[in-house]
Amino acid sequence: MKKAKWVVPTIYIIFLMLPIYWLLNMSFKTTTEIINTYTLWPQEFTLENYKTIFTDSTWYTGYLNSIYYVVMNTVISVAAALPAAYAFSRYKFLGDKHLFFWLLTNRMAPPAVFALPFFQFYSSVNLFDTHVAVALSHCLFNIPLAVWILEGFMSAVPKELDETAYVDGYSFWRFFFKIFIPTITAGIGITMFFCFMFSWVELLLAKTLTAVAAKPIAATMTRTASTSGYELGLLAAAGSLTIIPGAIVIYFVRNYIAKGFALGRV
Amino acid sequence: MNKTINQKAWFFVIPVFVLVAFNAIIPLMTVVNYAFQETFGNNVFMWEGTRWFKQIMLSERFHASLGRQFLFTFIILFIQIPLGIAIALTMPKEGIGVPICLVLMSMPLLIPWNVVGAMWNIFALPDIGFLGHSLNALGFDYNFTQQIGDAWFTTILMDVWHWTSLVVLLSYAGLQSIQPAYYQAAEIDGASRWAVFTKIELPKMKKVLTIAILLRFMDSFMIYTEPFVLTGGGPGNATAFLSIDLVKMALGQFDLGPAAAMSLIYFFIVLLVCWVFYTLMMRNEGNQ
């Protein structure tokens, strides 16, 4: 019985890995091999596809653009959410419950609803095709999420901690930065992970708000798939590379993931 | 926790309020603006009242895409929630297996959505994709770009691949929070495996499962990128879910009035279902 338990997760992981393997497999094949034959692994192993991506600036700037706005969004979201989550976890104030629900409704708004108005709005304030525009627009769903997660972590910290610090003569801000933030680093880590994740995987808004200068890698890929014929190998290589940042982030927060979910948030 | 009443706490909330309002209220007002008016460009608007709403509510196209959307959401919830629980129950509880499972299972969650679509497209191609080739070799007549049933099968399988891990992670965290004493007591009482599941594990997972269902409902109801890249809504309109249909109407045909009215109805449906969930969830929390 004990040994049989391994079977289900193993089968599930194999199922998860198969499409990823197939993508990697394609990325190491030449175009002729892809089109003419069906092979389970590359017969003529080639790095040509990756070479194209790392030498052609339309490709690699896509990655840089994506990373740039994702990091910007993560920083803005967490920085704005920290004091707000503290307020929600410690104080009662006029309209707090309604405000909290209103924030969550924005997590529920279908991005497709906002695509066109966002385009018009950001064009009218001259932010169209900038990294800032994408970073700000992703705040729509990342800030509510960040407040939600951080509030959970902060509520788990006993209020006595605050009171003791004030008795010891700490000012509010000194307490907040020197004592409070260090006690919830795990929570901040989890929050950053989720902000990074949702900003990294989102495409509809990022694509709508950019043209050339801030175009994300994901949008570069859709263009290649449609205009310059069917370059499957190149597409597969670009896709494979988008998995890497996520994999790195998961590796660093792996110990926090279960803990973060355990608080019943997200 | 007993909270102090402090109106100054609003100052802490202002940055969040401004940033979200900037992104939510102004664009939403644009949508409302279009929903009630007719425009021929150049900022000339004519009042139309509720005409677009009536048109959308009565249109067969909207009914069809709404129907497809509900069908899709219910199918994936029925697969992902039980499957996620089952996998979480069989996952190792300690040792080297835990980080391996967590890292590998989180992988699909961090792949950009259009890459997920592109990946499944390549994976399911009938001639050179592993899935398509294998199914055809086994004697099935499989082609997701031509046959409606195959397109649905592929889209659902893709969503199961993409999101079941979220349910697994949430359920797993819920299970981890159960004290070993509960299991020991159950063992002494000679409880069956099924009794342990329904009497101990399921009640403890209730809160995380509510969140899992809520998140999966919201996100599957808003799904756009993955099916758009995989099938483009086709064959025909067979997999054109609400968002795909909406973008087609707004950016493809530039029918701004009807598209805006549809946006508002769409948003309202998501909001209504989530509000019901949220209220139930909060009531449960209050009882405990």
C-alpha cells in the first residue's frame, strides 16, 4: 500500500512533463526534420534555433522587456500592498469590508473586458508602448492579490508584537521596517512569487498596450507563428526559454509555497 | 483578532486605492460610456439607452458562447477538483519527494499562457505532435483543427494540464495543517480510510477547497489566451468562449456598443457568482 502511493503522483508528473518534453524536443530539431518526419527525439541535434534567438535583437529584447515590466510590477504591487494589508489586518475603518471586496472584484474582472479601454486610456496619457504602462495595468489584478495574501500573513502575527514595540519607544515606521517586515519575510516572498507569476504569464493586456519598444516575448512569439510561415523549431525554442525564469523562481520559493497556501490564501 | 477602530488607516490604503482605481474605474467608465451610446468615431456620441443590452441579451451568438463557457467551466471543475484532491492525498508528506513534487507540479503554472497554447498545439498536431500522432496510431481519427469533439477534448485536457496543480497545491497545504493526533485517534477507533477522508480530511480542506473552486471558476470563466492560440476559437465557433467572442466583437469587428454591453453583462455574471461564493466562505469562517 505504501509503495503504491507513489504511482498517482508519478503518473501525474509524467503527464505534466510530456508536453514540455515535446516542446524541448522540437526546439532541438531542424525545420526539415520537423516537417518531414515524426521522431521521438532529435535525430540531428541542433542549437541553430537558440542561436537565432540570442543573436536577433527582435527576439532577445522581447525577453528583456518582459522581465523589465514584470519586476517593475512586482515591486510596485508589493510596496503599495504592504501598508494597505497592515491597515486591513490591524484596524477597523470606514468602509473597510466594502473596500476589500471591491479590491477582490478587480481580480475577477476579465482582462478581455478591459483590453480596449486600456488601450485608449494609456494612449491618451502618452504611456502607450512603455514598460510603465504594462506594469501599471498589471496592478489591476496583482495589487488585490498581494493585499489578500499579505493580509493573511499579517493577521497571523500577534498584535502584542506591535504593542511591545511601541512600549519600547519605537516610532511606527521604525517598528514597521525594523521589526514587522522581517517577521513576515516568508509572506513577502510568497506574494512576490505570485505577482511575478501572474504578470509573467499574462499576455492579453501586455500585447494590447505595446507595439515595438516594450513588446513582451510572448507577443513576439504570436507574431512569428502567424506571419513568417510555420517556423515551429524557432517557436519551440522561444517557448522553452520562457519556462526558465519561472523555474528559477519556483526553485527559490519551493519551501514557502506549501506554507503560503497553508494560510488559506491565494 | 480584535481590531482597533482607526480612521487614519485610510492613509495606508490610499496608494492601493489610487493605483487600482486608476486602472479599474476610468477604463470601466469608458466601457459604460460605449455601452449606452452609438459612435461613428471623432468623439461623436449618440444616446442609445439600453438598446445594446437588449440586442446582446436576445442574440443567439451570446447565448451560444455563454452556454459553451458554462459547459467548459463545469467540465473542468468536475475534473480538476476531484483529481487535485486525489493527487494531494497520495503525495509524500515528508522527505526528498516533497520539494520534487512541488517544483515539478508548479511548472505548468509559470508558463506564459500563450506558450501553453503553442505548446499544446505542437503536442496535439495530428501528424507531428506526440498526442495527435499517438492517438491516430492507436486507431482514433483525431484532428483537433477539424473536429469539434477533438477540439473540446484537447482544450479541456490542456486546461487540466495547466491548472490541476493549483488545486493540488491548495489541497496539499490543507492536508499538511492536520495534526497527526487526528490520524492516531482515527486509527485507535478503527476508522476506515473512507471515514478518515470524509470525517477528518475533507472538513479540514473545506476552506482551501472553497478558494480553489473560486479561483478556478474565475480564471476558467475568463479564459482567453490558451484556447485562442490552440484552436483560435474553431473549428467554426466551437471553442469560442466568452472572452474570445468578446475580443472578436470589440477589436475584430469594432462593434463597440454591443461589445461594451456584453462586457458589462459578462463582468456582472462573474461578479455575481463570486459574490455568492465569497459570502458563503465568510459565513463559514464566522462559524468556526
